[in-house]
Amino acid sequence: MAKGEEQNQTITKFLLLGFGDLGDLQLLLFALLLLIYIMTMVGNILIIVLVVTDHHLHTPMYFFLSNLSCLETCYSSNVLPITLINLLYEGPITISVTGCMVQYYFFGFLAASECYLLAAMSYDRYVAICNPLLYRAVMNGKVCLQLVAGSWISGSLAINITIYLMHQLKFCGPTEINHFFCDFSPILNLACSDTHVIEILTALLAAACSLPPFLLTLASYVYIISTIVRIPSTGGRQKAFSTCSSHLIVVSIFYGTIMIVYILPKTDGLLEINKVLSLFYTVLTPLLNPLIYSLRNREVKQAFGKAVAKLYIAERMHHCVI
């Protein structure tokens, strides 16, 4: 086929390469990611159910946490199933251009929403620790609802513009995406249209959507840590720090790895490193959310114990009736 004819052809499908040929490690990675996916779904859905059903958890912190669990459930389901299929078939899988755009849309939407939601959670912890007497007045139901709704809506704004611009691109070959999901740079690398404008606009939109919540989160924890340090009793400091340390761990992993991935040069030598680091914010963070918050949180463990006890009593009564 002549080069000019190839340029005029419109590609409708991509090949998602995934992690390539891992040999004997292929099955091991599949089993590991499948286990992580199951644990992520069960853990996050369990948190949502507990927060909805237990009135003791009807507080601003757990309202934000249930929304974060909902987000992480969608986030993980957007990336991991297609990754597992890729590993199971031990080779590149075909994905339509539209399907690839849809996956990237939800990835960008959920990632941006998570930035704002983590900022809202950090603000909640800031008010609880730095201004405890005003906590109930400041973090009322209306404010919490506005913060959560604002997080979801803000997450959709930038990605809608980006997706609109990406739909104007033409793809005429090659078709191989060297990643385990459809990300921005791998998709743009396959475009035969000029991508300079969309790269600049997307970078500006990403900065506008991620920098403010990151700075708000950072500022909140600066004030939180400075307040905790001034608490006179050791027990008081430990109690105050325990209320925000789990959130700080999730924030550090999410922002730390995503910044490294998008700051690193997009060279061939760093592609495999980018893939590994991408696992942290697409796979590890959704798993850590239920693990950290449930294992370290007394209220969640008590709610889980009560839920199990209720199920046991209901089961016993059912058997007695039969």
C-alpha cells in the first residue's frame, strides 16, 4: 500500500499491548490483579453499605468516604477488567477507537474528581482538628453535599473539553498502544493529525483542575500538622493524628505516583517504568482506600461487627421459623 493511501485511511481499532510478553510471570500477575480487583470491589462496596445502613456513620467524614469508595469502585472497574483480559489471552487485545476514548474519558473524569474529593476530605479534617468547636456549624449537610457535587461536576469539565478535541484527531496508523489502558499520551502518539494545540490546552486544563485541589490539600495538612504539634498531651496528639493519617497516606500515594508518571519524559526507555508507576494510582490506591480506612478505624469495625451480628441473628431466626 502506498504511503499516501495509508495516510488517507482512518483507523477504527487499536491494539492494546498491555504488559507485553511476561512469560511465566503472566499468570502470576493475572492472579495478583484479579485478587486485588476482588478485594477492591468487596472492600469499597462494603464501606458504602455500612455508611448507608449504620446511622452512627452518618457524619461528614463518612459521607465523603462513601463517595470516595463509590469513585474507587468505578475507577478500578474502568481499568482492571480489560487489563485482566489482556493478561488472560497473553497478547494484545483489540479495542475500538470509540471504546478507547470512552475508557480514557472515565479515567480522566474519575481521576480529576478524586483530586477534588480528596481536597474536600482534607478540608473536613482541617475543620475537625483546627476548629473543632465550629465543626458542626461549618460542615453541615448542605456544605457537604455541595462539596461532593462540586467534586463530581468539576471532574467532568476538563475531560469533556479534552475528549471533544481528541475526537477531532485522525488515526491512520500505527495502531499499537503500548500501555495497559487507554491513556492520553499513548493515544496522541498514534494520531496523524497535529497534536500540539490539544497537548497545550490539555496541560493547561489539567493544571487548572489538579493544582488548586492539590494546593488546598497541602495547605490543609500544613495547618493540621502544625495544630497537632501544639497539642500538649501525647494522647491528644496521637488521637488527632490518627484521624487524618490514613487520608494522608492515600493522598501521598495518589498524587506522588501520578505526578511522577506525567512529569517523566515520554521516552521509549521509560515506558515500562510508567506502566509500573501507573499501577499505583489505578490499582493500588482503590485497594488501599477500604483497607486503610477499615483496618485503622474503630467506628467502621464496630459497624461491620454489628452488621455481621444482625445477619447472624436474622439467619438464626429464619432457621427457627422453618
